[in-house]
Amino acid sequence: MISRAIDRGVPPAMIAKALGIDEKVVLHRRNLLDGIAPSAVELLKDRPINPHVFNILRKMKPLKQTETAELMVAMNNFTATYAKAILAASKQTDLAKPDRPKSVSGLTSEQMARMEREMESLTKDYQALEATFGDDVLQLVLASRYLGRLIQNTNIVGYLEARYPEIIAEFRTIVSATSLDPN
């Protein structure tokens, strides 16, 4: 919005005065998304993002920016500290300037290397879980519907209650836990 207003001829000083902020802040916000991958912007567009996050994202290549945005959305954590942790755990090749060694205050190079390995492992685990999530939910829904029909049959319920009351109780728990009804 700020960028469009400036492009249409509204002076930054006037925008700053209207918003009650410093003119430098207006100019900074105008260029906030410069150097940020469009896919990352799309993921973060409706989220409460600390503006410093974008400075951290600019230090990453576009693909890593998108991965970072996906992780932030998945964890519902949009802080600069979280973005710095992801940056610290990123491989040197994922940085916008891979020839420059990354420096994170308070961490030794050994700690950063360990964080890189752990982050890579976590990312692979997350992607594996994400890939199977849809199938797992489908299996759960199908099993729940089957159990729901099973416990609607009075003959089956009578038999299970007489001989296996703990099983029928578990079936009812599963059906009620997976039900979409708010009751």
C-alpha cells in the first residue's frame, strides 16, 4: 500500500505524518519485500511478521526463503529469533552469498555445523510426515466410519458389551474423537 501510494505521487513525508511514524520507517517498509521470493511472500502475506524477519530472509537463496516461510507457517512462529535459528542451521550453499562465512553471535562453527545437520534431518522428517499425512487422515476417517457403523449394530454391540466391554468403549472413544460434530 505504501509503495503504491509513493508510486502515485504521495510524498513519503506525508505518509509518515498520516501514519504517525518516521519517514525512514516509511521508506524502509516500501522496500520491505525487495529481494524476497514471491512464493515466500505469498506464504507470509497474512501473518503477523516481525519486519526484521525479511532482513534475515534476504540472506538466503529464494528456495531457502520459501522453505523457511513454510517452516514458520507450520510452526506458527514468525519471530526474527526463529528466522535467525533457521539461518544459523542453513547450509552455506543455501545462502544468498555462499562465499561469505555466516556468523551468528554466541555460536561456534562446530555448533553451527551440528545445527545444520539437525535442521537437515528435521526438514527431511517433516517432509516425510507431510507426504503421508493425507493418507493417514484418509485411513483414520475410513476406520472411524467403519467403527461407527459397527457400533450402530445392536447385535454386535450386545455381543461386545457382554464379552469385551473395554473394546466397545474404545470403539466409541475413537468414533467420538474423529467425529466432526461439535457435541
